[in-house]
Amino acid sequence: MARITYLEAIYQAQKEEMERDQSVFLMGEDVRCNVFGTTTGFVDLFGEERVRDTPISENGFIGAAGGAAMVGMRPIVDTTISSFLFPAMDQICSIIAKSRYIYGGQATLPLVIRSCLFYGNSNAAQHSDRPYSMFMNMPGLKIIAPSNAADMKGLLKAAIRSNDPVLSFEDSTCWMAKGEVPDDIDHVVPLGKGDVKREGSDVTIIGIAGGVNVALKAAKLLEGEGISAEVIDPRTLVPLDRELILASVRKTGRAICVDPAHLTCSAASEIAATIVEHAFDALKGPVVRVTTPDTHLPFSPHMEKPLYPSAERIVDAARKVMGAKRAAMA
């Protein structure tokens, strides 16, 4: 075990998989410059053929990565910020997501598209998007959203080894948090397998990406009020571990979905709908979503920060669902 940061976990996962498999290579904007510290020394270790800087043309280089994957390579594409996925929507949705299906399984696309959720630091509207829910609606893509270093390393390694295209959404609010990470080169977290981050009996809190860590803070506050909160981390949004979520909600009878993305058509919305559809008989109160309002993000930190899920907002939501239970008993 080693205690490392989220960013160091990304570095280790990429390095280990590039050493393990010669078909894995890295490409993207300024990867040789090591902007966020996830490619330290990669040119010296792997050479310029396997560490490729790209022009600022996401539609072009993501399309090139799709072609490389079709002919047997395993590209890791670093698009820096998730907002930069939008110029490449045609390649991602029309080609990469669909090729295996439209060619009847003759084409496989083992590539990973990495991007960070770069919100909460006055990056303004064009650089603060959290767009994973948009891609959940596109069949053919797998999606990971890790909340800690161990899951980041294990999920990224699983994504690189997968024969399907995987979008890796890496939450910048988690970057510097350290955690215990196994040294084992085969530390792989299976795609589609969620995790119980905290056991509880009164209410289930499902967090997405950095929302998990906010949920854990809220759970500690709720403990002081005599409310036992269970915190679930889906880890993978596609495929989603519905059974884990439903099992927890059936146990507690109450559910709160915490999602840093916008409210409408969010991952929280899909999870809430799943709970109502499949565990309605177990619910003792309403399913509550704690998300970001449907507005673009302002530059002003005083305006921006209150928009995101917070421990206080989650505590208020928990009081609401617990109050619904007390009212029903009165």
C-alpha cells in the first residue's frame, strides 16, 4: 500500500499499463508538458511515438484515436477539460460509440478518453461543465467517475484494458486528496461495480464523483443528530450498479442523490427514477436530488460555490426525508 493523491493514481495507472502493453499509447493536448502532473517523464520512458502532443482540434485527434483503436492500438486520449469534449461530439457519438454495433462486432474500439471536471475554481461557464450525464444517454460508451485515489487507479486500469470505449471523468475537487492505494499492478476495479463507502441504516446517500466526499462529510454531521447515513459510490455510471443502490435503499427506506452536475436529466435523475421504479414499495419518504441548478457557472466565486451540492444541503435533505417518515407515523 502507498498513500498517494488522485493525480498520482492517474500517473501510476497510465505508466503501469503502458509498461504492461506495448499497444497502449498516450495522446492529447500538452501531454509532453505534463500540465497536471500525470505524465511526468513519459517521453523519456516511452519515447515520442507513444507520447503524442496534438493540435487544439478535439474533433480531429479524438477521431484519430478512434481509428487507431480500430486497427489494434489502445489509445489514452487526454482532452484536459471535460468542456473540450463538445467539439468532438460527432466523433464520440457518431463513430466511436456506434462502430462496434454498425459493423456487426467486426470493429472494436479499446480507447479511453480522459477529461477532468474542472469546476469550483472560477473557471467560468465555458470551462466548468460536468457533462457525464449527456454521454450516459449514448449507447456504446462506458463511463467512470472516481471519487478517490484507489478507485481512480483501479478504474482507469480497467478502462485501458477494456475492449470498449470508456470516458473517464476525473473530478478536480478530488485531485489533491490522498488515499491508500494498492501497489499491485493488477489492482483493477471492475467496471459496473459500485461500493459502499459508509454503512448506515436510516438513509441512503448516493454520490457521484466529488459528490461522494461531500456526502461523507454530511454523514458525519448527521451522525451527530442521531441519523445513520449509508453512502454509496456507483464509481461507474455506465454500466450502473443498480442492484447495489436498490439493496441499500430497500434497507434504509430513504434515498438522496448527490450530483455536482445540473439537475435536469442528470445522473441523479436516472438513479432517482431507478429507485422509484424498482424499490417504491420500500420507500418511507420522497427521493431527493441534491444537484447544481440549471444555470451556467459564473466566474465569481461568491456566486459559484453555493450552487454546488454541499454537506449542509445534504443534511437539510436528510432532515426532509426523515421528517416525512415522522409525519407519516404521527
